[in-house]
Amino acid sequence: MKYAYKTEIKPTDEQARKIRRSIGICRWLYNEYLETNKRLYRMYQRGLLDSNQPYFMTANDFDKYVNNKLKTKPKYAWINKCASKARKKILMNAESAFRSFFAGNTAFPSFKKKMDEDIKLYFPKNNPTDWLIERHRIKIPTLKYVRLKEYGYLPSGAKVINGTVSQKACRFYVSVTVEQPISNYKPSCSGIGIAVKINSLDKLNKEKFPQIVMLQKRLQRQRKKLCRKYSYDEFLKDDLRCANREKQRLKVKKLQQKMEFIKKDYLDKCVAEIMKQKPQYITIENLNIKSMALDKDMKKITAKQKYYDFKNRLLLKCTKYDIELKQADKLDEEKIIFVELI
């Protein structure tokens, strides 16, 4: 069975420079692919294209255009500093975003911004020596051995299919897909029910979640500082002030990431507590999030909760141990566990 793991890495200065450079190249290729297709479609609407010229360029055609035309120019020689498979994968992701938009499933694909940090470097396993996992390090293609920040989390010696490297708030992460045998699971009880409670941060129990309340107050102060810097820099254009603004934005990102880690750790502990009961099946309360989001006050509250994340984590564990996961409006089980989301 395939499992996914994600953990933080500690690359050297040279490895971190390569990661940032490759992420920047992939971001540029993604945006250039979107711009090229938008330009072709505008030309098609105005009748400027011949009947033989396509109004949509696929990822393979754009990759050939980059390899045969763009990289031959001296000013685009820096494209070769990124791995070819990572470049091809980001173009395939852009094409799939277009296909999903054409099918009516998602909105029109938007350009990738540097501040969003949502680009991931894809590395397949082409050689037997790629993606070797040890206790304290992992071998990533083109980066060689990179140290892990958490020892023993990744399964040592496991067969890795592929992996990605990402960056968030000056911290680097690696995600790998490995193949592991299905673990033996023997249920000890018939079934349990899960009642979910959604709270706002204003009505949050300060004694139970003191760190979240404290971080939320700090985050509000730092956001106000960032807003003041933006409003003041509209009149004064100074490189030093822009650098201070970027530092303030990085502080906000780090606080947001810290809150996300605390919430995810809390959800993992809740799921682990449920799995300790060893149920035969699990019934979760079905919350009508769409109707709750119609209210303006509830929309702000539900937008910050991790209800779907909690359901996905629970579904992943149920799939791993072959447990049936049900949804019901009313819980009839004898044993009910209350989970308070934050």
C-alpha cells in the first residue's frame, strides 16, 4: 500500500540555494505557460491565427518550445539550472489546471506569486540510488544527501516511488510516497461515534488552548504593523522600507505557520486517540457546512476551522486499517467521542 510522509529537512547553504533557484525557475515556467495560452486564445478570438495553428498549447509542446528555442538564447540559459523532470512536471500541472477549468470543475488558473510559496519540486526515482532513506538523512536527486530535522520519522529502507521538495516561511520540507505492507488490525469494539464541535476564537477556552489564543493576538498585532507599512509605503518609495516590509511579512508567515502546526498536531492527537479504541467502524456527525457558511458570522468561523482536514486525516487512517467510515445526521452509537475543533 502507498503512504505519504512529509517532514522538515535541514539543507546546506548550497542546497538551499539550489532549491530556491529551482523553485523560481518552475514558477516562471508555470506563469509563462499560462501567459502563452492566454495570448494564443486572444489571437484566436480576433481571428489572427491560421487554421493550422492551435489555440491551445499542451505541456509537451511548450516543453519542446523551451528546449529548442528559449534555452538556445543566452538570456534564458538559466533555465538549465533546474532539473528537467521538475520543469516537465510543473508544466503538466499547469495543463491539468487548464483541463479542469475547461471541464467546469475549477476556476481559471491563476499566476503563481512568489509570496504564496506554493511551488513544489518534483523528483521521480530514475535510479536505484535515488531517494535512499536513512535514519538521519535522505538522498534527493540532484541535491544528494540532505539531513532530516526529525530522526526516525521516515521509514528507513522503504521503497520510495517519488517525492517533492517545498519551501514555506524560510523552512524546507520533503514529501515522499513509499510502499509499505498493510498492517494487521484487529478491532476490539463494535463501533464509535464522533461528535464535532466548532468554536470561534473569541469563545475559545483559554485554559484548554492558551497557546492558540496567545498566538492569535500576536498575529493580529503583526498584521496591523504590516498594514501600516503598506499604507505608509504608498507615498514613500524607498528600498530600505520595502526590505523592512518584507521582514514584517515574513514574521506574519512564521506566526501563521506556527498556528497551522499546532492545529495539525492537535488533529493528529485526536485521530490517534480515536484509533486507540480499535473500533470496527466509525460514524462521524455530518455537519452542513454550506448552510452554516451562509451566515456572515459563521462563515468567518468555519473558514478558519480544520473540519475537512480532520475528516481527511480520519479517512486516511480508516483506509490504512480497513475501517468503515460512515456519516450520519444523528449518532446512535453507545460510545461517542466529542472532538472540539479550533
